[in-house]
Amino acid sequence: MTLKRTFFLLFLVFATTSCASLIRPNYTQQLTELREGAYSLDDEHAYLNFKVEHLGLSYVVGRFNSLDATLDFNPDAISDLVLEGSIDVTSIDLNNDSLAKQLQGRGWLDTNQFPQATFKSTAVEGTEGNSFVVTGDFTLRGVTQSVELLASFKGGADNVLTGKYTLGFSATGSISRSQFGVDSFAALIGDEILLEIHAEFQRQN
């Protein structure tokens, strides 16, 4: 490697590191150092993905494109955390318009009658590190069931691009579709729906 190329690579590393520090000063991954308060979802950085087994051979993978949520927590009292969210079920996206339209029909999600799904936490239990279990009431197609999410904070930082303190949040869980009346083609399509959530929350000033 030439000396010129070496200096160029070192410059890129320095520049990238400096830019990251400017964009997210005061960055921390320590739960106890995160700022308490009320947060709202940054819908431009929010993702709810799902997958369900198909014919026992593969998975159908999709997402919901329109979400809303609020988060209220104190890092010193994680059990008091309150998480509420809603999903625009009509925003289902499987990279297949025909399939998405079919799943919005009466035999499946019935989005004409039930355009929204909701989640409201009822209990939170801390585990190790930044992880915790959120139990909540999930309502889909007018049916409410208790659901557990294994969640974690990815960190927090001041974002100079938005002027807001921002938290990174992720969670995984699963639901049984038949418990919500979505039981078509049970012999061909799995009952368990695996959920994966990635989101950023902005602190309300």
C-alpha cells in the first residue's frame, strides 16, 4: 500500500468518526445514563417486520409501513415503563401488491372493518443489561390477547440533525394468528407470526 493511499484511508476513518460524533454527541449505550421522559416515535426510522412459515418450506416476509407509538420511561425504574403503539394495518407490504390486497380481505385481516391494530403495555420486567420483557395487550381484528416482547435499548444520543434527544429501541416477539381469527389455510401457512421491531424515539421537550 502506498503512503498516499494510507494517509487517504486514515483521513476517511477520521472524517467518518468526526461526523458520527457531530450527529450524535453524548452517545451512550448504558441504560442508567439514558434520559427519562416522554418520547414519541420517529416514523421515518420505525420498522415492524413479520414472517410466517409457508408450506413448511420457507417464510413469507413482510412489513407494515405506517406506525405510531409513544414511550414513557425512567431508566431507574424500568418496571414503570409505558409503551403504546398503533399499526395502520392497511399499510401491509409484502413486495407483492396482489398478495397484500388478498391479506387485507375479510378472510384475513379484514382491514375495511379493522384498519388499525394496537398495543399497550401492562407490565415490564428487567433482565440483563439493556434488555427487558414487555407484556402488553395487543388488539387485532377486534380481538385482544396478551403478548410478550423481548425488548432492548440500543442507546441514546443528542441528534443535531433533528435537535432532539433520541433513543434506539428494538424488540422481537410472536403471535398466534388463529387467536385473532386469522385462521385461513391453516394446513399450508404457519400459525405463529414472528415479529421484529426496530425504532427510534424522540424525547418530547
